[in-house]
Amino acid sequence: METNSSDWRYTVMPAVFTWLKESESGALEIDFDATKKYAADILKVQGKGGSRMGGLVGSGTLGENSYLSSEQRLSALKALSEVAKEYNVPLISGAAAETKEELAEIVRELATVGVDTVMVMPPKTKNVPSDEEMYAYYELSAIAAKEAGVTIMPYNNPDAAGYHALSTDILRRLSALAEVTALKISTTDVSTIETLMLENKELKILAGVDTVTVHAGLAGACGGITGVGCIFPKASVTMQEYVNNGEWAEANKISQAMNSISYLDAQPLLMEYLKFAFGIHHNDATGGLRTFGKTLTQQQIDDVRARYILAKERLEALDLIG
């Protein structure tokens, strides 16, 4: 299958969930069939303008990356690579480590299971690295990516995920590396995007927080990675179509319709919240609560359900459920 865009960076891409099931012993294990099916279902959906999701993001924050073993992560990505190939889209995944050497090894491993672009998070260290240490961390990942035949995407996610923030200066320097295909900015402060774009209009920046898709587009982001779009793909794709066409009023209508659930994408428990909402959407609330992450309280469950219902009602009024 062919995508509707010649450049996946100008589309929105789903950060898909890793679906789990109970084994005979009662332990949780990856449900590869369900994970692949749901990913394929999302990639099939068209926006009102006829485009689709332009890439597939697996084993990211929403894919339980922090909780999977290396073996589980690679197995999940290998399965998702089959879906990505079927729909002719790149497979993207995240990587984080304490040291630059560990990171380089992860990049090489991801390349062996079909990952095309690696979203590289800042180092998982208690102490904040200096700018030179941060640059060296990413520089070595770029070298590893070149050797493995893949690209990287520096990932600035200081808000909900709590990683060390990448300074504007570091992002500027990293964007010049040949192996960097784009920058991912997951923060509600879109001024960083605007500042970088004012300095270099050729930059490719992807937004990573659903609450600011329209604002990030106004600031210069060319595409985005979405969690809410897994639940409401027609709405997410259509909103990106409007953003790309500069139809800001229409894009904003969709953003406002999804506001109640997009809010969850910027919270520390975004994976647990959105996975449960995804389960509700597919009449599998129990499955949506199966996670290696945190157990939601009844109050949190009720809140997510209410937010999902409100967003669904608003999107139905816009004919954007599908």
C-alpha cells in the first residue's frame, strides 16, 4: 500500500499501544496479534482529505517502553515492522540509556528488527548533563545510526515524561547532524519550535503533545506523533490535513473537540490513561487496564471514561469518528 504523502514527516503518526494478555499462569505477556491488528486498523483510516497516518511509532512511551525488557521490546517491534512494511510507512521507536555507549548499542539493535528512525531521548541520569555531554551522547547515536543504516530523531520531552530538557542551542546543533531526519518536541511550550524555525525554515520538527498540535503547526512544526490519534484516527489525520493547508479555524475545531482527552497526553500517566481510553473505544475496557505500568484508581478510571465520552460526542458532531 502507498501512503498519500511523499514525506512522512508532513503527516501525523500513531504512537501505538503494546497490547497485553494473560498467560496460562496469569502473568501478563505481549499479545502480538492484537498489537498488530490495532496498529493496522489505525493505518487504514483516512482523513476527510484522503490522507492517512504516515508512519508507525512502536514501543514508545505509550508502548510501555519503560517497562519492557530488551527482548520484549525487540519482539514487539519486529512484529510491528511487518505492519509498517505492509502499509509502506517507516517504523519509528524510542531509545534511552544512561551512557552514550549503551545508547549506541540500542540503536544498532533496533535497526536489526526493522526500525527506520530512532527517537533518541536524553540520557537517563540523575544529574543533568552539560551541553557538551549531551551533544556527545547524541553524536555517538548518530554515528551508530549511520553504521546501521537508520536515522535518528532527537526527542525533547521534559514535561510529562520528565526527561532532561534539551536546550535550544543543543537542538540547533543536533539538527545539523546528517543522520538527524527531524526533531521531536514534546512540550506545551511551542515557542521552542518557533525560535528554531525562525533561524532555519528548512528544519523538520514534529510535535509530540496532542494538546498543542494546532499551535505547534502555527509555530512551524511540519507533522506530529499522536497518542489520541490511536483512539480517534480520522479526527487526528483530518486535523493535520487542515494544519498542513493552513486552515487554522477548521483545525482548531477538531482540537477543541478532542480537548477533554488530549489533556491526558500531557500527564505523567499518559500511557495508562490513553490505553484505558483506547480499550473503552474498542469495547475492551478490561484489556485497556492491562499494563506493566501503574494501576489506575477508580477515580482516575471514572475521569478517563468521562473525558473519552465527551470527546467522542464532540467528534461525532463533526463526523470524525472512524
